[in-house]
Amino acid sequence: TWLPRNKNVAADFLPDPYPEVGQCVHKLLLHPARPDRLWQQNHCGVYRSDDRGDSWRRLDGNGLPSGFGFPLMLDPDDPDTAFVIPERSMEYHYGPGGRLAVYRTRNAGETWESMSDGLPHQAWSAVLREASAFDADSLYFGTQGGSFFVLADRETWVEAVRYLPPILSVEVTSWFG
């Protein structure tokens, strides 16, 4: 049996802004260290559930310039740390103000901070849903414009590769020798 788990999840593009079903989920992740905690990036916001999806809390605002976007990354060791790359809106697929930025929360979405050091100031390019990854060493993402970025020291981004075709997905693996 399937049950809707959308309590408090908005779909403000529908006549009923809080329907039982019909939300447009872009990314849904379970935290590996805390299985009751789910994170969701969708058409109308960023959400967190601490009860396996029975109810959701909207987390955009508090420093996050837009709730719309596709990528969502979780720190595998810290259930309170998450990263999103917001876009202006569902109509405009680029960062708010044309600025590419990754936003981080370290307190489960209570506040967000921009991590834009090393990213281009004018980047009218989107990051697709599967075009980001996180591992123990770093965060990674690629843009539709063909640039690939790596978080070098947990605070500063480095453009590792440029002039690739649009990057649709990013996977990270560890090599053991």
C-alpha cells in the first residue's frame, strides 16, 4: 500500500497550494547516519523531515535566496549539514542575480550561507539534478555550460575543467591501490 507523505509540502503552482499529491520533487535524499531524516529539493522549496516523511518543514529563506533548484547534497557524517545550488525560479534556470553559488546549512536548514568563493560572478548557467556529488574529500558539480567545479579546501571552489559539453550527471568514486 502506498501513502502520500506530503504534509506541509507546497505546490503553489496548483489551485490547492498544499495538495495531498502533485508536488514536483527534484531530489529526495535519506541521511545515511540518521534514517529518520529526509531532505527534499522540489519545485516550490527545500524541505526536511525528521519523521521519515510523515511531515515536512520548509527551509528556504533564512539566507537561501530561492527555494527552487535541483541539486541537493548531504554531508554523510553530519545530518545537519546540507548543500543546495538555487536557481532564480522555475522560469529562469540560473542562479539568483546571475550568480552561481552553493549554499550550505550546518544547522539543519535554520540558516544558510553562500559558498561562492572561486565561482564566476556572472554565470548564467544551471546545474542539473544529478550534476553534483559529495564524498569524504570534497563536493563536486558540473554546469550546463560545461564547467566542472571542485571544493578545494572546504571553502573555496576551483574550476577543474572548462569547455566540456553540458554536464548531466556527476559520480564520485574512490580508488584504492
